[in-house]
Amino acid sequence: MKHLLLSASLAVLSFCGFAQTQIGNSDFEQWEAASAGEEPVNWNSFMSASGGFTFAADVQVEQSTNVRPGSSGTTSARIWSRDAGFGVTANGNLTLGQVNMGAIVASDPANHNITRTGDAEFSEAFSDMPDSIVFWVNYLPIDSLGGSEEARMKATLHDDYDYRDPEDAASSDEVVATAELNYQYTSGWVRMSVPFDYSGPASNVAYLLVTFTTNATPGGGDANDQVWVDDIELIYNNNGLSEGNEFPVNVFMNNQTSELNFQVKGEQGKFEVVDMSGSIVLSGETAPTVAFDAPTGIYLVNVLVGNESKRFKVYHQ
């Protein structure tokens, strides 16, 4: 469906000038008509799917007045699983990309969500590096008493590629960072926080694909398992600055001058900069500024002060 422009918060990083980008309609307050029923603006479900089995698609998302505690909004997104016939359970599926229905067997790789980089309706252009994703969910599987069923959230930052979730071999090479969580029956609304793992192997963020499903296993669970989703937020920790004041050094990248900057409170330390392949590209003392002429990408800065160490994540443009 029609995608909103990503909204930027007013908190601009003082040194790099990057806006802290958020996902459009992350509170699910805006909805629009789909082929049957409706979909949340900026999000897609089976109603806007592609693939050879779209004839079997049905409504599995709706606007709900069941909102999380303390919400200032009036609606959330409710997704549910259904019996698709022939012993197949179609999991509820809500994504920033497009659902592809390519096979009758749920676990077939032809069934996936995909970022369509050539179509703004089925892709979420993105260039920032959030530290974590926070969201509210209410998961009610049919087997809520003693069951082990798990719903799933997966967020993937990837480069300029039509990335698939679940990943195929080619897609796995295009990943910059992943935040993924499987969770069981929540007994009401629960706030979840999931950190992004920036282990690559790619380094240039171009798109964000987020998916919520009623079961972590394709075709798993039962018909009428339900998940309500509300108020998604991307969390930024000031471009790699230390979250607390305990550690005496903060690190940030000044992309205007191509320098690493070290804010030292007290004892000087030592540092090393590691690229996404694990190679050390720079090391030395924590001087106020250090020239940085490595290629564009994501780097980890390991700082050692006395017997204490801390790792920072920076992005060099």
C-alpha cells in the first residue's frame, strides 16, 4: 500500500547532523482500503501480496481498538492466523515490504517477505543506524495454557538489494544489521526491546525490512492465533556515544572532517578500530581527534582505559 515518508525526530545528532529516522505510521493510527478490507498505511499484508498463489489470500489484518496501556492513540494492528485448507495454517503477516505467496507449502522458500527496491510501496528506504527497536505486542495463541508457540518480530537493515525474509543465500550477504525476537504468550500487552546486531557482512544501510508474524515457524501454530502490535520506536544512542557516565571516554565520528573524536573525562586510554570483517584498521591513544581515512562503512571502536573496556559503533560516510 501507499508508503509514508519516514518521519524524522527533532533530536538531531549534534556532531554528524543525522536525523533520527522513525518508521512511518509506527503507531498504526492511519489505515487505507486494500483489495479486501484495509491495511495500515506504510504496511502490507496478504491483501497486497505477489506470487502465483495470491488467489488464496484472505484478510488477516485489521484495525483494532485494543491499544496498549498508556497509549495516546486509539488503534493498533491486529493480525491473526487462519486455516487455509489442506491442513495448512497461514500465519498472520504484516511487513514493510511485500508478502510473496509462491507455494502451497508454508515452509517453501518461495513464500517470503521481500523489499522491492524498485517500488516505494513495498520498500522502506532507510539510511540511519538505530541501536534497537522497541514495540508493544499482545500475543494470544489458541494454545495459551502451557503451549510453547512463539510469535516473531524481525527487523533487518540491509543494502540496496531486494532482500528476502526468511533469508536465502544471496540475501544473507546483503545484511547490515538484524534485530530478531521470538516470544511466547504475553498475557496482555508487553513492551519489547530488541538490539540490532551490526555483524554484517554488508555495511551500507539503504533499506529497512520489518516483519511481524503470528508464529516463528512458517505454517506453525493454530488458526486464530492473534497478535496485536502498537507503537514501534527505533532507539538511537547518539551515534555510538556511551549510554552512561561510568565509562570515562565517549567516541563519535565527525564525518565533516573525517576524524574520530574522543571525549575523555580523566585517564587517557587506548583504542582500536575494527571493520566488519574483524580486521583492525586503526589503533592508538585516545587523542581528542584522530584522522580516519578508511572506506565508508560501519566500524567498531574498542576503547581500553585501565582495566575497563567498552565498544562503540560508528558510521563513516
